[in-house]
Amino acid sequence: MKMTFIGAAHEVTGSCTYIEACGKKILVDFGMQQGEDIFENAQVPTAPGNIDCVLLTHAHIDHSGMIPLLFAGGFKGEIHSTTATANLCSVMLRDSAHIQEFEAEWRSRKAKRRGEPPYEPLYTMDDALGAISLFVPHEYDCEFTLCDGISVSFRDAGHLLGSSSIIITLTENGVTKKLTFSGDIGNIDQPLLRDPQPVYDSDYVIMESTYGNRVHEKPADYASALAAIIQRTFDRGGNLIIPSFAVGRTQEMLYFIRQIKAEGLVKGHDGFPVYMDSPLANEATEIFINNRESCYDEEAIGFVRRGINPISFDGLKKAVSSDESKLINNDNRPKVIISASGMCEAGRVKHHLKHNLWRPECTVLFVGYQASNTLGRSLIEGAKKVKLFGETVRVAAEIKQLPGVSGHADVNGLLSWARNFENPKKFFVIHGDAASADSFTQRLKDELGADAYAPYSGAEFDIASGTITNDAQPILLPQKRKPNNNNVYYNDLLAASDRLSRLIKENGGRANADMRKLTDIINKLCDEWQ
């Protein structure tokens, strides 16, 4: 029995773990890298055609997005997930394939003009459809036998419709071990979805750490906080652009806006239009509705039982075709535009940014995580100009983040989930950038007294003996150099940064409580300026 860490090891996307047990070769997730790639990933140590099955925690592309490439390479095994995850992947993997083909076609046209060979897409729509045909859906908490010696069950992780922690029991040569893959642990008290469900019994816990060194600062009332931003923007005569992940975050925004409209929280703009401009979001919203009985929380189910659709309302307009999308910017009324992608890296939101970023009366509101080296991250970090479709656009719109609207648990939520385990032998900390993964690993040691380890890609673990057989070291990838900024105030800021760095190093011997206090101060300062 062996486990090898492939992706999202000291990085926050591209999840993939490889298991060999009972004569089977298994992948837990096979996700796409998004944003900046810091470390070189090890390769899956066998050909795609030799993989027997994939166990998928949830449908987000950083967990599922490379499965069509696996199919293209010869994989023909089963893909096991919850029913809702299978439903969502049926649209998300097709959407990802469409983006791959579109971008390859666009790059090929440019390459042809330069006399260069055409680009090939990472995978095609046929590959996505082939992968979708391999899904085997399961309900939560219904254990099934994968093969002799391996049983699996899915527990609600509360992160996304259908998201799960995966519990795997392995028995080989008279040795039985239980592994729990956390998947992405959800935030508590989020709209629509249930809170993460605990797991109590496991030998080894493979756990995410996206916000392993951060605490969410929740507004007292999401709907009121969002209503205040809408009110201020509309009073200026502007549009509110919400770059939003089509699956999960978009449906949460619809939930809040329905409440805002029902309670009349925005004054003087009765019946304001809300455009949902994403074919994927439209399809995903239907899947949310169809899976309400198995995934909605009690509040959302309560609305349904009273005949109220919690993610629909008067004034909601769905744009499907590209022509419908273009017409949105011909509507001169103040409006809300919810459009993908959530990090502004692709999709229709870039067109809406081009039409609205330069207008000081407008607002761009970020409601989800922005990975390094993405357009969304640049905007929240204060970029004054950005490139959109080859054109430089001045950033004059108000740029805001709604704190606390996160599908991920913060460090306190992660620790709370981890405390449910009764004497686990070891925690493996993955799916977090280097600072977050290492910090959370230390918190597990300090506060739970746990044996915790944050592997780099390529690390190997013998499950039966409980030993790390390859403590892989990081291999850094070359990073893009950022241009120098000769502004005197920027240089002063860099000098202050150096001083802070020295202060941190000098405090290495202080009490943990003091270091945690300083960490919280720095994080709050960053949150303010972002």
C-alpha cells in the first residue's frame, strides 16, 4: 500500500494524489493548475491506461479539470463521485474543453500569421464527453466496494454542491488502514449548503490548507454588506460587476440578491436588473435546483417547501448566447452583472471589465479567492492599468472585496474539523500555498499535538508501515520577473517591507502567542489594503 503526492503539494490548485493498493492504481482528484505554478510537479508514476479508477472530491476544475486529458491518454476506468458532482462535471468539463479548443484556435490564428505551427488544445470536447461517460454516481454516506480489499464512502464537505470528503478503507495482506481525504472543507453558515460533516475514525488524514494561516472576517450580515455596495454603486449611476465562479459562488450571490430584493434593502432602484452572464452558471443553477433535497441546508429547504426558489427572483435575466451577452452593455440602467470567470482569467467577464473598469461610477466586487498571477489578483492589489484583449484599460472603477464570502473554511474552521478525529496516526497537509501549508502543519502540531507533515510533490508514503519512503524536496520553477518601479514612495514601501521582514526574523524566539498576534496584525493590514 503506497501513496504518492503529485499535485497541490505546497500549492493551492492542481490536486492529485496517487494510491497503489490491493493490485489497483487509483487517483484521488486530477485537477488543473490555475494561476502561478511555483514548484515542479512529479508525474503520475504510471500511464493513464494503467489507472484503474479516479475518486473525485468535487467538481471544481482545480480538482477535476485534467480528467479529460487522462481519458485522451487511454484511461477507461470508472470515475467515482457523488451524484451532484457527476452532474456538475457533465457541464464543467464540457465548458473546460470548449475553452481549451477556443484558446488553441485563437493562438493558432496568431501563430499562422507568424509562420509558426498551430497550437493543439490540451484536450478536446470528445475527450471531455468520453470522461463524462465514465462517471459512477454515489449518494453521501453510502459505503461501496471498489474491489476486494477497498471500500469507499463520501461525506458532505460543505464546500460546493456535491463536494465530499472521501473515506477509503484498505485491507491488504492482513493489514487494514483507513484514509480520509478532506477535499475542500467548506465555510460554516454559508447559504444553500450544509456545514461540513465531521469524520471521526481514520488512520491517516490528507487535509487541505487553502486558508491554513488566515481568519475570515465576516460581515455581520452578508446581504446587508452586499446591499450597501449595490446602493452606493447605483446611486452613482454605475454598474456592479461581480466576477464569480460559475458553480457555487454565483448561486450564493443569487441567494443574497433574492434576500436583498425581498427585504427592500436597496432604496430608490426598485426592480433593478441582475444579469447572470454565463452559460455554465445557467446550467449549474439548474443542477443546484435538481439536487436540492440531498445538498441544501435546512434554511434553503425551508424556502423550497414554501414554494420559494431561493436562487431566483424578479429581474433576474439569463444571458446564454454571445449576442445576449453583448446586449447587456447596451442597457444604460444601473445593474448587477454576475459573470465568469471568478479570477477574470477568461470568459465573458473580461468583456464587462473592458466596458466598465474605466468608469469611476462603477464597482468591481470580488467574492472569491484570487490566485497569484491572475487578473483578479492584480486588480485587488491596486493595478492602475490592465490589458484586456490587447488594449490598455485604465482602472477607475471602485475595486472591492466582500470579506468572509468564501467557500473554504478558514484556519479555525479547519482546526475544528480536524479535532473530530480520534487519535489519527498522521495528518498530511496539502492544497495550500507554501506559507499556508507550513503554518497549518505547525498549528496541528501545537494545538492538537498531532503528527503532521506537509509534503512536496513526489513525496511517497508506505501506508502499511506508516513510513515516509521518499521525503521529496521542492524543485522551483523559473518565475516571471516583474518590472521595476522607480517611484520614490514605492521604494519607501519596499524599505518598510524590509524592516518588517527583519522584525519577523528577530521575533523567531518569542512565544507562540506573540508570533500569532503579529501574524494576525499583518494579515489584517493586508486585508485592509486588498
